[in-house]
Amino acid sequence: MRFPPLNKRIKGFLMLLRPTYWLMTGGVSILTALVLKKGEVDAVLFVEMFVSMAFVVSSGFAINDYFDLKTDAVVKPNRPIPSGAVSPKQAVVVSALMLALGLLAAFVISVYCFALLLFDSVLLLFYSALLKKQSGTLANMVVGFLIATSFLYGEIAALNVITVKSISLAFTSFGSVGGNILRDVLSLEGDMKVNYPTMPKEIGVKLSVEVSAFFLLLSALCCPFPYVVGAVRFGYLPLIAIWDAAILYSSISLFRNQDVSNVKRQERIMTMSMILLPLAMIVGAYV
């Protein structure tokens, strides 16, 4: 049996684990804890939170690639498994190992953290194995919910409770649902080749873009809630107001114009403006 070159294998495993997404999960959890503890830093806890959340997320990505092998071979042949950099068996082993390590790190924090990440893990498996092949609409909702649990995880790890404070921060994940729908619109041609039941395929591009705009608008309207319920300090407001304005602009633009060129433009604006949310949370923890 011939193995691919070492550099290709290393690159393949990194692609499989998606480490860039660790900041969207473990990073968000840490920021939530930092905000709710009013800027108090607990380095050991933060490392445990980051590792547990990041490893569980990587486990989900790896098993998702395993179930997507046939479709990726058609529309994404450079992905780790269809390219030959990682074998299907290796992907399953890596997924199981990352899951075990992530859940262990969560259990070290508390049984509540373990329970939340175990629930997320089951949901990720269900999403990868069945849901995304049955309903793109429900799949988008599940992804948004999983992102929302990153905020909840931050509070339960730091304070052993889930209150309206972390829930108010989690409302920003409505924007993730809208963004995922826009990306489904942009990948419609490839998804049609493998018969993925995404929202644009199920209800059409125009209505899908309008649904996306609704979720973006909902996210924008919810942005002030963390300040209203006392989750963040006043310093949160200036930066979040800029992000709010960008999201409002994109949602209104999408309601008016559903052309693919405008979808690309607004999706880019959303992606670029996302940095404002963590910055607002950091400032809101201290000022």
C-alpha cells in the first residue's frame, strides 16, 4: 500500500480538523466567560474550555467529511478523503479520538459541561449522517443552534448555570443561519450535482435569500439585548452598533435584490464584519 507524501498527509489532517474554526467555538466560549466574569481571567479554565470545545468541533468536522465522501468526490475532490490525503478509516479514528479528548476535558470542568458537549456531539453526528441529506433547511437551523451553544457553554463552564445573559449573546447566531443560507445559494450548482436538498433547491433562490435576510435582520435586532440584560458593559455598544449597521444594511439590500452578484457582495460584507462581535465582547468585559 502506497502512502501519500508526508506534507500532503499533514495538510490533509489539518484540513480535516478545521483548526480555523476553533476560534468560532472555543474562542466564543472563552469570550462569553470573560464577559460574564467581568474581565476576570482564569487561564486554566479558559484552556480547558478551548480544548474541549475545539476538539469536539474537530471531531464533528472529521466525521462529517467521512459521511460526505461520495459527494465531496464530485464537488470538492481536493477535500482530505477524496484527495487520498486521509483514508476514511483514519477520519473515523481521528474523529473518535478528538471526541474522547474533548469530552474528557469538558468532564474535568464539570458534569454540566460534559453533558452539553455530549448533546452537541450527538447532534453533530445526526446532522452529518442523516439530516443534511434530508433537509437543508433543518440542517441550517441545527448549525445555528450548535454555534449558539458555544455562548451557553461559556456561562455553564464559568458559573455552572445558563441564564438569560448567555442566551442573549447566543441570539447573534441567527446571523450564522442567514450566512449559511447565503453560502448555500452560492454553492447551489455544485449541490445540485449531488442532489443535496439545500434551501435554495427546496424553495428557490429568491425566497431563500429573503429567508436569509430575515435571519440577518433578527440577529441585528437582538444585538442590544446583552447590554439590556446586564451581560456586558457600555463599551460593548459602539462596536456592536457598527456591526449592527452592517448587518442591517446587508439584510435590507438582500430583501431588495436577490441577484447572485448581490448575494456574493453581502456575504463578503458579513464575513468581514464578523470580527466586530468578539471585539465588542472584549471591550464590553472591561469598559
